[in-house]
Amino acid sequence: MKKISAVLLVLVLVGSVVFAGFTGSATTGFGYNLDSGAVGFIKQSQAVSVDVSFLSVVGTAKGEGDVYAEINATLDFSFDNADASNTNNIDSIDIDWEFTSAKIIGDNWYVGILESLDAPNFAKSAIENQKRSTANDLGYLFDENKTDWADVQASKYIGKAQGVEVGYADYVGSFGFVGNLKNETYDFYGTLATPEYELGDGLTLKAGASGLLSDSAANAISGSVKVAYKTDDYSASVASDLVYQSEKLHADVAVNAVIDPVTVDVYFATVESYNKVNTAVENLLSVKAAAKVMDDLTLTLTGKDLVNAQDLSLSAKYQVNEELAVSANGGYVIDTEAWKAGASAEYKTADYTAKVGGTYKSSKKLALNASIESTTLIPGATLKLAYAGDDLTEVDPATEVNGNLGQILASVKIAF
């Protein structure tokens, strides 16, 4: 009651409310796990996003003269729920503030006093990625809506110290320092990023560097560079980040070239890393080439981890007509001699989308999936019927039981 009264009091005092956003959805489904025998309605998923602003204030001040100070900040008096699955969070009122800039500015230079910058990062894989997903109470996977791409980031190894940002003639850098004179401790930190140099007609170059000198943390330096070339007929770029720490080099290189109708990507990293978390794979080298050999036919050849596992695959996608697309793919891992082959089809109309696909592996495992989804059958609702089985192994002759039959799920989602 006190919280509700506080909200009402704020409404009266402020006099007006600006609704920046209010969206939500409810999802339920009925499923059957053919392996475990679990059957029934899945746990209903309810999500709401509330962002109501009572008052939003922009604070700014700017001095005068050849050298002047400028500061900008925002203040929001509002409530919102950061967790879409927990609507109780809207019971609390938030006061959020942020300094967007605080600088001393001169002729073609500035000093920002908020914080030092992260180490430059130019290279990122366009081939290797990891998807995040969640599961409900019957084991069905949902919302694979977050993808991390392989990326060796210098800021993983070079922790920044509190400091200032400096800009001069489109060069941007920062300097940080913290320490203790009595204990003789110190952390010196610095970054620098150049503007994009025009080296020639269509040829550009930019570079960056960072470093940390510390009595407690591991000393490290980094360098980054990106060279790009572009014309009306083709384009190419090479980007690289290198970090030297504790007598060990960490680096990645990303190459992209587009010469119509062929696109080629190459990625190399001394260690495979996603969102600053390393895997066990070292010296990762991957290559992907896609070519539109006909107006409606695209071939893609991919080689992942060519130094170690040597995972090779080839896929072909043919757009039969405006509604129907069919694909075929195959793969072979030289290290383990494992192979796989599969095919899929997608039929898309204004009223529904139907998909079906399957993959057979040399381990005698068969994966199948099929779904049909409509957003127009019942206006305002998304209806979906799906089947997924990722390991349909052969039936055991002794028990005549297949332990991996898959899952069926019918669901409906209503959103506003």
C-alpha cells in the first residue's frame, strides 16, 4: 500500500506521465517428450516490459572562451522492470542518472574526465559462433536469440585503470593511473586509436594500441590494425588484434573479401574465445566461401578448426520459387573421421511458414525437425506446431526400445 501511495503521489506532483513503452506476451503449449514420457502443458511463460517515465531531465553546462568546459548528464525518474519474467520489479521507483560527457575542450582537442577507454578491438570471426538457449520444464529449447562470435578481445587481458580520455585531431586515447606511494603499488594504463587514414583510392587504414604496467597484475600490451579496400566491383579487409602478456602472444585475424558473386571469410585465433571466455581450442583456423553460382542457387563451403579437428562442410541452397527453398548439406571431420549429411526445406507464404529437415551422422544417429507456424490464422496470436529429435538412434534389439525419440510441442503466443 505504501508503494502504491508513493506512485500516486508522484503522479500528482509531476502532473503528467510519459509512457516510453509497455509491451508483453504470454506463451503456453502442450507437449510430449517421447523419451521420458513427460506430457502436459508447459510452464506458462509471461513476459512484460514496462518503461514509464515520470520526469526526464537533461543537465548541461558549457563555458566560454578558447578553452572551455562542457558537461552533459541525464536524470530519469521512472519505474521499469529489468527482468521481463518478474513483473513485481515495477513496484519500485527508479532514479537513474548518467553523465554522457564531461570534457575540457580546446581548438581541435579535448580531455574527458569520466573514465579511461577499453582496449581497441578490430577483428571478430564471421564463421565461428555459439548460441545461447534456455529450456522449459519438459526440456524444449526456446529463444536461441543470443549469438556470441569468436573474438580475442584485448580487454580480457588488459584491465583498465581509472583515468581520463584524450582526443586530438580525430585521434582518441586514454590514460589511467592508480597506486599507493607508501606501499609502492601502481597501475599505469593507456590506449590509443587513430582515425581512418585514406592511403589511396579506396584504400584505408586504422590502428590502435593499449598497455598496462602494474606491480600486481600481469603487464600486457596490445596492437590492433585494420586495412580495407573497396571499389564498385569488389571489397576486401584484414583486421587483427594482438596481445602480449606474460611472455605469451594472444591474437586473432579476420579477413573478408567480396568479389561478386563470391564471398570469402577467413578467421585465425591463437585461442578460441566467446565473450571473453576461452575454450580448449588453440590455433583456431576457419574458412568459409559462399558463391551464388546461379540466380537461385548458392553454394557454401566451410572449413572449421582446420589446424586441429578439420571440420569440413558443403551446403547448397536452391530457391525453387518465391515460396519454396530447399537445402542440402554434408560434412566430414578429418580428425575423427565422422561424417554427416542432411537436407531441409522451407515453404513460406503470407499466412504460414513450414520447415522440415534432417541430418544423418556416421555414428548412426538421425536428427529430424519439422515445424509449421502462423501469425495470421488467429490475428494477434502466433500458433506453432513443432517436432524435434536430435538423436534418433537405432532400436536396441535386446530391449526393442529407442531412447531418443524426440519431442512434440504445440504452442500459442499472444503479444502486444
